[in-house]
Amino acid sequence: MILFQKIVNQKVNSITADELLQLAKQNQLSINPAQAVQIVKVIKGKNVNIFNENERRKLLASIAAITSTATAQQVDLLFKQFVK
């Protein structure tokens, strides 16, 4: 299980805006290209463990601060798909 978590975290921490948009589309989430770019700027380099609820909440708070609460909720739904 730890290997799976490392792979998912590595992918999340190195995601591109295009990949984020594609994942959002696959999961019927509404994230526009400008929001995707802003979200990726927040995520890159943070090395966040999305399986850790506290770290995920801090990241989502950062995303909400630069985009909106609704966008952060959309990203949280996407993250929850990974942690299931």
C-alpha cells in the first residue's frame, strides 16, 4: 500500500495543468484552464501527502485562497478519487 501511496503522491506533486484538466474532465469536475494553472503552481514543489488529511486540508486551503472555495472543493473531490 505504501508503494501505491508514493506513486500517487509523486504524480499529484508533479502534475501539469493539462493533466489536471484531463483528470477533472474524466471525473466530471469543472475546472477551467486558468484555475488549473493556478492550482498546479500551488501543488508543485510542496511534496504533499494527499493521504494525510491534515496535509490535504492545508493544500486545499492554499488552493481556495488563490482560486475559490468551490474550486478547492472540486480538487478535493479529485483527490478523494485517488485515496479511495
